[in-house]
Amino acid sequence: MANKKKEQGNTDFKAGENTKASLAYKEGADLLKDMSDATEEQQKESQQLRAALLSNLAAAYLKIKENAKAAEACKTVRGLHYSFKIIFSWMIHYLTA
């Protein structure tokens, strides 16, 4: 289901429907918040998908001038995935300066 939300968000984003895209990305990310009952492999996969959804959400928020919301999405990604830590720290600094 989260993958479908990501696909819908991508379609909306490409069409310039950034508010609709942000809703789809947020719904997809919210579906993956609690994966405590999942296997370790499923948790890893869901974490990667959630990081992608939140990254896309931040981009959609930027397009609709919701910089504070974009910064919050970046903060969440930064906490989820180590490889995003530096870039999202920079983005947060830029968005909140």
C-alpha cells in the first residue's frame, strides 16, 4: 500500500499537483510508522521506503512553499537513515535559517 502511495505521489508531483503529491507521500510514510511486528528484513525495507517517501514529501512541501513542514520531513529522514544525515542536516539548516 505504501508503494502505491509513493507511485501516486510521483505521478502527482510530475504533473505539478504538489499538494496532492504531498498528501500521498505523507499517507504512505504514515503507513510505515509502526513496523514493530515485522521481521528484521521487512523493517529494513520499510525504513528505506519511508525515507524515500519523506524525502519526496519534503520536495513536494518545498514546491508549495511549506518550508517548515519540509524541514520536519527532513528531520525525520535524518533520524531514519544514516546515509542521509549530512545532506538533510544541511537542508534543515537552510530551511530554518
